[in-house]
Amino acid sequence: MIKTAFLMLILLPAFVSAAEAVPSDDSTLTLERVVNAAKKSFPSLLAAEQRKQVAAGELTAAEGGFDTLLKSQNRWSIAGLYENQNADLSLEQPTQLWGTTFFGGWRRGVGDYPLYEGKSQTTDSGEARIGVNIPLWRNREIDRRRASLQQANLNQLIAGHEYQQALIETTRIASYRYWDWVLAGQRLMVAKQLLDIAQQRDKGIRERVTAGDIPEFEALDNLRAIIERQERVVAAERLLEQSAIQLSLYWRDETGHPQLPSEEHLPKNFPAPASIKTHSITEALQTSLTHRPEPKRLELQTKHTQTEWELQQNQRAPAIDLTVSAANDIGGSKEKLNRNELYIGLNIDIPLQQRTATGRANVAAANVRRLTLDRQLQDERIATEVKDVFSALSALQKRLSLSADQLSAAKKLAEGESTRFQLGESTLLFVNLREMAKGDAALQYAEATANLFRSYADYQAILGIQEQLDE
């Protein structure tokens, strides 16, 4: 059907310019220029870009869970029976290796101590220590630090897909607004040409009235036609201004501000319908599932929630941590001190009711099931959208072919009626009716063409692809 419509363009009257793509000069505004400007400056896309920056910041914050921690404690006993000084400096380094945390430090305790605090005393140079804490059950396979890091990495990917989704939608709406604007330009062109025909005919009609060839009634009827067509021009100019204002939201200047396209920016014609290329419906279904960001986003959100479920399941287990540490006094001392120490500890923490972890695990499990169902619905919705857009494209191709046939017939009838009027075999009323029918047919063809390209914008959005037309 598209090929048929393309061939019929050769027969179109002056109301619609030829379908062959005309090379555009710098003043012609193309769809590609509009889309590129929207990609660079459209606020919703910039906001989606900031969501990616937010995700990057969240990743940095999650990585901060593994930052080295420096602690310092200092105490001076300045009054009392025992006067002493204590300083303690320590470092902790959490790792992703089974949740293991390494620690080390230095402490110094000098002065007088009671017997029960004798362990606080060190040599003048202090005591160095080193150790490791290893989770044996809870926090071994996963802990909050590692879960947050995994989720932050997933959030970055999710933000990328959210940006792609915003980009696809922005491109689709920008395409709609562009084709609305081009259609409004075609509508104005038809209205002006109809007005020009009536105005050019007016002088000849008045000469024929003066010569007594036709009654004065015909001149009055042509004046009525001029006024009616002037009204159509005003309405078409308003529609063009309205569509230009709406298009300006997407066509922005280098500073990101909307810029209003003028009539001089209008292309002379729509691109050739044959420039539309489509996959088979089977290929389109596969492409849409591969390229659309929504299924990918839902899959990542499911992994994000699955990570939370795994963490909460792990938190229901007892916390059994093995700690190994060693300490050694630095330098010599007149006092008898325990300079070489090795400690092994086992810390156990068991929540008896486990309601917190159980409740959070149940929430995460329910969210996983919800997201799985959302993904199923999304896949089904995409398949439905693909089938629907193919149906729309097929119907619009048929309509375009029929509109071309109608326009060709209306042109011949208008030309024939004009010839009959010149021969005195018809009236201006019938000539006007034929011309208006020809103009309406031209508008119907232009509307069918615009609808075809709008539907193609839907097709690209549904498949998640962006292909340039040969404009």
C-alpha cells in the first residue's frame, strides 16, 4: 500500500507538494534537529539525567560502608588517689570477604593505677595491637554493607533504564508535535491556495458581469467564497501558531530555552511514506522485549528486592563472631608487664523472637512476587502494543492510498467544473463546491500522512528504537 501511495503522489495537485524528498537548507526544521535539541535540553530528560547522578552518589555512599575508621579515646585523671593518663588510637577496616573486619591500634597508659585496673598500664612507648573479627553465621554470606553496595550498583543500572524510558517518551512526543506542526503548515498552504484561486478569479468574473456574460449574482457568490476562504486562512494561521508554540517546548536553542519555529522553517513536504521501514511482527516482538527499558528495569528492581530478602533471611540467624587479636608492649619498662598477649573470643547474639528480620523478609518476598507479576504484565502489554501499532500502520497505509485516489479524482472534477463554468455550462456555486472538495481531499491526504508518521513514532517507541527518516 505504501508503494501505491508513493506512486499516487506524482498525480497530486499543487495543494500537496511532490513526495520525493527535497534536500533541506539550513532554514528547514527537520525532525532530527528537534529530537536532538530535546535530547540536549528538555527538562524531563535533564531531570532523568540527575537521577543517574543521584544513583552515582548513592553508590559512593554505599562504598563508604567499607571506609577505614579511625577512632581516638583519651582520658586524664587529674584529681584523686590515682593519677594517670590514657590514650587509645585504633583503626578498623571492614571488607567484603565474608564480612571480615580487620582492626589494629595503639594505646598508652601511664601513671598510678589500682590493682584491678593494672591492665590499663603500658610501657612509656605504649602497646600495639592487631586483630580480626570473622562472622561465622549471621553476616557471613551477606550483611547490610554488602547488600547496600549491591543495591546501589543495581540502582545505577535502574536509573540508566529510567533515563532511556524518558528519552523514548520524549522522542515520541517531540515527533508528535513536529508532525502536528508540519500538518498545520500544509493546512495553511491549502487554505492560502484556495483563497488565491478565488481572488485571481474575481477580476475575470467582474469583467464577465460587466460584459453581461454572467449575472452579478456570480460575482457576489465569489466574494462570499473569498470571505469564507479568508476565514479558513485565519483559522489555519492560528492552528500553525498553536502547533509551533507546542513544538517550541522540544526545539530549544543552545542555552536550553524554547524557540518558536516560524513559517519559513516549515519543510516543503512530508517525507516519502516509503521512507518508513518496519520489521516483521515476529521480529518486532523480539526487538521490543530486547530494547524496551521497562522489562530491564523491572528485572533489576526484582534483583534489588531479592537482595533485601536474602539479607533479612540471613539476619534471622544467630550472630556468632570469632575474634582473634594480639598485643605487644613497645619498648622496655622497669615494671613487670604482660608484653605479649594473644586473645581468642567468641561472641554470640541470638534474637529470640526474630520478628524484625522475619517481618522485613516477608515484605521483601511479597515485593519480589509483585515485581514478577508486574514484569509478566509488562511483557504482555508490550506484545499487545506491538500488535496494535502494526494494525494501525496497516490501516493508515490503506487510508493513505485511498486518500491519494480521492485527491486525484477531486482534482479532475474541480478542473472539469472550472472548464464547464468558463463555457457557461455551470455556475460558480458548483465550481466552489468542487474546489472546496479538492481542498478537503488534500487536507485528508495530509492528515493521513501525518497520522502515518505519528503512528511510526509510536512504532519506534514501542520497539524501543530510534531510526532517522530520510527527510
